[in-house]
Amino acid sequence: MENCIFCKIARGEVSKDFLYNDDEIMAFKDINPVKPVHVLIVPKRHIPELIAVDDVLLLAKLLQVTQQLISKFEISDKGYRVIINGGGAQEIDHLHIHLMGPMGSRAAL
Ligand code: 5GP
Ligand code: ZN
């Protein structure tokens, strides 16, 4: 999509430091983080939101990358949250997973 910010990032028109990058999926820090770790995991193909996904393998891969980032940022035992907004709750109409942490009772340990 021409004016979609995540499509522009996927096309390389906006520079980003990728935390993960392959042919299908990219991950980068949220520009406005709400936790010390706040990463967006994004398919490069423009899919408006979760309900529009027709490729379960892509969903599995997005979650697999999310797992890898949980390990990379060492928040597996410090509290993390994984969120997908949709149906109008989202700000950006290009599917993405939020990974946030640390949080919860173990965050300060
Ligand atoms: P949503 O409400 O769509 O689930 O969340 C969109 C997220 O994208 C927000 O947390 C916002 O801070 C983030 N965001 C918006 N524009 C950009 C951008 O240009 N770069 C990055 N890295 N994050 C962005
Ligand atoms: Zn897009």
C-alpha cells in the first residue's frame, strides 16, 4: 500500500534498525515505547489486520519470531505481554504484534 508506514519500512523507504528481518517478516522498536522492551513484529506483506490473515503458517512464523525476541531481550521470566489490536482499536492498519516487557510482579527482580 502506497502510503502505509509499515509498507514503506518493508520497501526500505524509511530506514529502521531491524531486530529481525527475513523475506516475510521484520521486527523493530516501537517509536513510542510504553515499556523498556516494546517491539513490533510485522509481516512485510500488507495485511490490514488479524481477521484478514489467510495464511496460518505466516501467523505461526510471526509468533515464532516473537518467541525469539522474548529470548533475545531476556524477558522470558520478567513478565511480557503480546498484543494484536484490530477492529478499529489499532492505530496502523497493517497487521503487527506488540511485544512488551518487563512487567508484572517479576519485572523488578
Ligand atoms: P496499533 O495501535 O496500531 O496497534 O500500534 C501502532 C504502533 O506503531 C504504536 O505503538 C506506535 O507508537 C507505532 N508506530 C507508529 N508509527 C511508527 C513508526 O514510524 N515507526 C515505528 N517504529 N513505530 C511506529
Ligand atoms: Zn502496509
